[in-house]
Amino acid sequence: MAITDQEQGVWELDEAYNKQMAGYWAYNAPADPATFGWGTYYGLPLNDDINRSSPTQIGGGAFSYISSTSALNVLGTRSDGSLWAWGGTSMGRLGNNEGPGTYYSSPVQIPGTTWSTAENGVSASWANGAALKTDGTLWVMGANYRGSLGLNQPGATYYSSPTQIPGTTWSNIGGFVTDCGRAIKTDGTLWVWGRNDNAAQLPGALGLNDTISRSSPTQLPGTWSQCMNIPTATYGIKTNGTLWSWGMNQAGQLGLNQGWPNGAGGYVRISSPTQIGTNTDWSLLPKGTNAGNFCIAAIKTNNTLWVWGRNDNGQLGLNQGFPAYASSPIQLPGTNWSQVRIRGSGMFASKTDGTLWAWGDNAQGSIGNNTGGSPTANEYSSPVQIPGTWVNSPLHGTGSTLCFANVAGS
């Protein structure tokens, strides 16, 4: 049967086959999605000790979600339900059944293929980590300082393999930082545990209106959809869209319109959840970070991005430098923000059009625009675009000078 170079029409099966074999049609299989990373080499699984100031592809396939509040310990999941870790094995925090003394610069698989691939299904801190399975179970690993693993053991014990916290209805890990854990169940209840008496950080960090540490999950009143925490404060969105905070208020980080500092060198400390404003349209919090950055961001249902807290490195993105700070949420220009992450003294965020933006300090090249240097070199107090087209959700969790993002298949 004759072969025609006509591009459009209706053909029999053998005609279509002949056109393809003759080269008139070409089939280009879509490329796999890929994960890119940049910043400090400590947390980049690139098997070397070179910082990257531009996004560099990570081998072995894309990650569904990566969590790192410290470059010393990183957890990531892939679409096949596998869980991977890299960094140092100190305190058993990688969950690969090893004690201190080994550092992995490439991903190492933690046994199992039923780990949750959702962005709220994994959390890594400098000392420990946690991950959800698809059956609703919650597993922890690493250091148990002051009951921070929630295993009803207040002493300093260590687990180098994933160990289950009782229950089968866990759905959202709020974050693991500074000897505290937080997680939400399918019924919207929020549970907290760990240290609650650290005067250097915050008495009452768990939000339970006392200073008593808990080594088992304890319920916080209300029904919640999201929760995140930094070392000195915690933030949550309730199912009615209201935004709440508690903890220490350095640089106005609680968003309650209170200044910095309070009295003779002190800070306002709030040990119970307190509502930020009266709006009911909050929709998205960033994942937590272990860095003492004191800057926060959140997104509303209309895709507007709001920031508050400390701004000494331009980390609020408001085109202002030190000593400015914001004690209440202030809108960053734009109405198409999709996700935001905190990275030490800076932030990076994606838009719905697939663009990626960063601002704040540029330590170890963490801005990702091919410039590097110390935290004070090449600071940006307004969002700077990182070249390329990116997957706008999910945006991976970040360490203090470490970033990850995905590029879709083409």
C-alpha cells in the first residue's frame, strides 16, 4: 500500500505502520522525571564533596519526596514505595541498622516497599527521622532524646532501624526538630511528644500549656489539617482554614503582631496554640527546618504567599534588609504561588507556571543561580528565578543550605 507524507487523516492499521516505519512519524518516549539538588555537598547524594551552586541531577531516578531539616541526615521516597537515606549514621538516624562512623554520599535503601510517597509521609532532622507506611503506621529512627521518638522511653536511647509508634491511623508527619515530634491522624487530631522544658528554646514547646516533657504522643485540642515546626516555634492550620502558632517569638516569628525582643533581652513565649489573625483561607505550610532562621511563610487558597519573622539576610523576600522584620504576615507579590520551603536564612518557592524562585542568603550556592560564597555574599532580598521549568508540587523539603526540586518528564 502506498505511503503518503500527509500529516493528518484516517488510515488503516497497515498504512499507519508503514508511515511510522518510513520515518514520517516518530515516537518519542517521554523522559522520566528527575530530581535536582543544589547547595552544600553534605546533603547532596552525588558521591563527592563539591558544593553545587546550580541545580544538578541526582542519579537513580526521581524522588517522590525528600525531607531534610539538616544536611547531616536526609530521607527520600520513590514512587515504588521505597525509602532511601543518606548522610551520617550517627545515632542510627539513617535507619539502615548502622551505628556511628559511616557517612553515605549516595542513597542507601531502608528495607520495605510500602512506604508512603506523600510529602507529609517523611521527616528527617539532625538526630532522627520518621516515615509513614501506606497502612497508616508511623515509624521512627535515630536518637530518642527526652522521649523525642514517642516510644514511651524518656531516656536517651537510640534506634538504628525503623521502630513503630503505636497506631494505624497516622496520616501526616508535622515535623521532627529539636527533640520534639508532631503528627496528625486521619481524624484530624494532632499529637505531640518530646522535650517540653528547654529554657534555651522554649518552655512549653509542645503547646500543651505546661513544661512537662512527653515520651508518648499526647493529643493537642482541635482538628488540624497541617502542622510544621522549627526549633523555637510550631505552626498549624486547622480544618476550618485558621492559622495558629506557639513557641518563642524572636523577631515576631509567631505572627501575632508582637515585637522583638520582650523586656530585658527576653522573648514572648506562648505555650498554647494562638490564632494568627482571623482569616480562614490558609491552605499550605512549608515543611519544617532545623535551622534557627526565625522566618516563616504560608500560602492561602488564592495562591498568595505570605511571610513574617526575621529578615537580616533578606529572607522574607520583601526587598528589605536588616534590621527589618515582620511580626505579622505580609504578602509577597504574586497570585500564583504553589509551594514554599524554608532553607536556613532564606526561602525558595514554586509557582503554578512551573517557575522556581529563591531569596535570602546564598550560603554554599543555595540560591541555585550559579553564584556562591558565604551567607552574606550575593544575598537577595527579592525573589530570583532559578532557570528551567519545574514541577510545582510537591517541592521537596530543605536543609539550612540544601535544596531539591523535580523536573517533569518531557
